[in-house]
Amino acid sequence: MQTAVTIRDVARLANVHPGTVSRALNPHTRGLVNEETAARVLTAADQLAYRPNSIARGLKTSRSMTIGVLIPDLTNPLFPPIVLGVDDRLTRDGYTPLLVNTGSDPARERASIDAMLARQVDGFIAATARLDIEPLAVAMAAGLPLVLINRTFEDGSVSACTVDDRRGSELAVRHMIDLGHVRLGYVAGPQNVSTGHRRYLGFTAAMVAAGLALPPERVSYAGAFTEAAGAQACAAILRADPGVSAIITANDRLAIGCYDALTAAALRCPEDVSIIGFNDMMFIDRLRPPLSSVRVPQREIGYAAADLLLEQIGNEDTPPREVMLEPELVVRGSTAPPAR
């Protein structure tokens, strides 16, 4: 059986002290080592296929080197890029993410948090979107660092990484107005979900700012962020106001459902009704027509959230703060001027 390579083995090959190897291999202390020496150590470690012993490192630092990552729905194409961003940042510092899919179920979320606490994770990254905070209060009571993704606490007591949802909705409304649309409908997401609520507020504020009427029948609330819920909500708008010429949605899956509702009503997109989504998830440019959408920098959100968490782990006195990333409107074939 092959013996595991140690820091002393790397030190002998690089002709340096083991302490120098330890500093050179740690991104946080590499700057304390001469550049040429650090390069020699990294080369030696690569030649020997050295892998740090996370268990031994954890014993020295009283850390498990693991982070609990809670995702509400891994089948939602929004979340895999976010998880990749989290993993990119955590692994850079030697941490391993422990990923759980909560299904947006509070009881399941609470059980997952309890299980991770039993495994002595060093912190939590939570992409849960509901407005209630009870499950997360367990993690907060444990005194562990916590960073939220896609949502914030109103009192700013917890660090968070979000996108400016209201601004994204404003971009969508402005695009439709610039095309000449005045009778806009809105398929809103569930209002007990922070993203659904903020995007709805952004839409209504943009309509008021533009001086456009927004009758209640032109807003339909989807029960979930799914294609079926989007089709049902869009159909309700089309029945209530057959003259609506554009529909903005709270996410891309709802927008795909709107495509189905238009087909069922023998209407065309964008010739009869323009549609715009939110998130710019993978493959929506392959739809027919390709979907215009508000792009969320998904991988960047995950990376920034992990960076916030590591900042807290490194310094317990770090005050909570929010990183808000900017959305971007991506115009494709699903939006066009209204038919005359």
C-alpha cells in the first residue's frame, strides 16, 4: 500500500523547511513566502501529488472544513450555477460544501440544519427563498456564520448576496414600453417567496413611474415557480383582458408556461403577445422564439456568497453586509413592437 505524501516529503523535494511548505500551500499566507520559493514548493507538491490532510488541519484549527449549503430546488436550472460558484470559492480555501436539497419544505430544512450541526459544519450558505425565518433561526442560535442567497433579512442582521430584483423588473417594463406596449400584464411568483415579492414590487413601481394603468385583472399570481403555474396564470390574464399585448413574468419557467398558454389560445409570440422572463437560465435561447430575459449573474452570486462566509469565519467581528449584484436585460425574439 502506497504511503500518503506528507508536508515533510514536499519540503525535502523543494529543499525548504516544512513550515515554509505550509505557508506556501495556504493561499492566505502564500504572500509571506518568497515568490520563487513558493513556486518551487507548488511544483514539488504537484510532482508528489500531495493532498492536504483536511482532518489534521481541522484538529489544529478546531474546524471541520465543511460548509452546509441549503438549496430549495436542485431541479430549478437557476441553482446549479450558483452551487458551482459556491464550490469554486470554498475549495480555493480548502473547504468542502455539504449540499442538501430542502424542497422548500420548512420541516425538511430544519432537519437538514440539525444534521449539519451534528456534523459540526463551520457555517451555512442558505438559498432558501421563503420569507419565514424559523428554520434559519436554528443556525443563527448556534452562533455559526450564515450567509443568505437570493434573499435578505429586513433588519440587515445576516450577510446576504442577492441580485437587484426590483431593478430587473424595471428593466423589463422599460423594454416593453420602449417597444410601444402600454397594456402590460404580469405573471407574479408566489408572494411568500422573497424573489417573487421583490420582483412584483419592482414591476408595480415601474408601471406607476411610467404612468401606465395596471388593473388588478392584468396581474396573476402563480402558486409556484413552475411552467404549469405560469400557463395557468397567463391564461387568466388573457381571459380577463384579451387586448393585453405584453406579459412580464417573475422567472423563466413561468415564461415558458406563458408560451403554452398562448398556444392554447391560438396566439403567437411575439406577433400577438410579447413575453419576457427573469433569470436567463440555461437553454432559454433555444426556445422558439428565444426568450428575452433579465439575466441574473448566477455563478457570481454563489462565489460572492461563499466569499462573505469565509470572511466571517476568518474574523468573527466582521459585521453583516449585503452584496447586491446588478441584473442585465438580454433581448431575444420573444419581444417585439405591438401589432397595429
